[in-house]
Amino acid sequence: MQSPGRLYLLPTPLGDNSLTEIIPSYNIQITETLRYFVVEQIRTARRFLRKAIPTFPIDDCMFWELNEHTSPLFNTAPVIDLLLQGKHVGLMSEAGLPCVADPGNTLVMAAQKHGITIVPLVGPSSLLMALMASGCCGQNFAFNGYLPTDKTLLINKIKHLEGLVQKYGQTQIFIETPYRNIAIAEALIHTCSADRILCIACDITLPTMDIRSMSIAQWRKADLSYLHKRPAVFVLGKQ
């Protein structure tokens, strides 16, 4: 009986810096053996493969897209069939770790149900790296994805998250589209208590990386213009 293939979870860089700084050589060795990929965006995936392995035979590969537009309707059957036939498949995020703030879990769950071996590879996670550098509690934390865009709902959500920080000491992590960074920062600054700690981590792993962890009182005196259109992770906690 044919042994099932493996589903490799392939991390990708968070920005356009040298792969040797971010991605272990073992990952590249594994990637070089694969010819089937499930990716967020085919164009980005092909660019990563060319950068990682200049001689990689991209035209011999098959790609499926799995992203926020396809995830509810994504047909896992063709990929699962390949895995059951003994073919190895790579699942690749647009940036960072597959299945973390990423729709790839749809395929992973299907593979788990069929007893297929899942192999998560080491790579960068902006969420955990921001938490590491924030100084906030790393023993009890939650990731909240994106906060509401409606102003009233946003303020209510921030109050709720701050309540969790205060009551349980649970650090709250969330992200935002880069063009809304300043709006979110201002909402936090005007809503949270002066002694609450806010970390804003921009451009993680890049040469322009900027990670600042200060009290809300200190943030109220800060110039926020540097946040505009920069990938950022927000971490709300207490001392």
C-alpha cells in the first residue's frame, strides 16, 4: 500500500530581505523537492521560489490558491488525493507562517482527517516576535486579528480587550492594514488607561524594524506619523 505524502507548512519572509537571514537552509532543501503547492497568491509564491532556488523548475509545478476569497469554497479533494497517492505538498503563506492569521488551516484540517503527516517548518511569526519584544506577559495572551473599522464598535472592542488585560493579565495582540495604523493607534491612545502598556512593532525582521513599547501616557506625547503604511503588530498589556 502506498504511504501517504507529507504536507509541509512552508514559512516565507515578512519582507524583501535576504532569505538566509530568515529561512533555515533545511526549509530550502525541503522546498526543492516539492512540485505541488497550495499558496495564497501564485505570483508571490513563484517569486519566492525563484529567489530561494534560482534553478527551481517552476513550470513543472502545480499551484492551487487558498486565500480569504477562496477558503470557504476551497476544494481540498484534489490535494488530498495527491497526498494519499504519496506526493508531498507544500502549503505556503503570503508572508510568515501558514495557518497563523492565514486561511491555510482548511487544508491542514482535511489532511489531519485523512491521517496525513503534517510537517510545520521553522520560520518568522510577526505576532510572536512582536510579543517577544514587547515586554508584556507571554504566559497568557490572545490574538484578535483585525479590530472593527466602525468607530463605536472599535472603541467598545478596545475597552473589552483592555478589560481582559486588567482582569486576567492577558496580553492582547492584533493587526491592522498599514494605512489604518495611525487611526488604530489614536483610538488606543484616547481610550486606554494612561498606565497601560502598548507595543507597536513595525517592519519586523526588516532593516527598518522599529519596535516601541511605552505606556499610553508616553504614546500620547509621541509623533505617530512614522506608522503610516508600515506593516505593524499591536500588543496591549500591562507592566
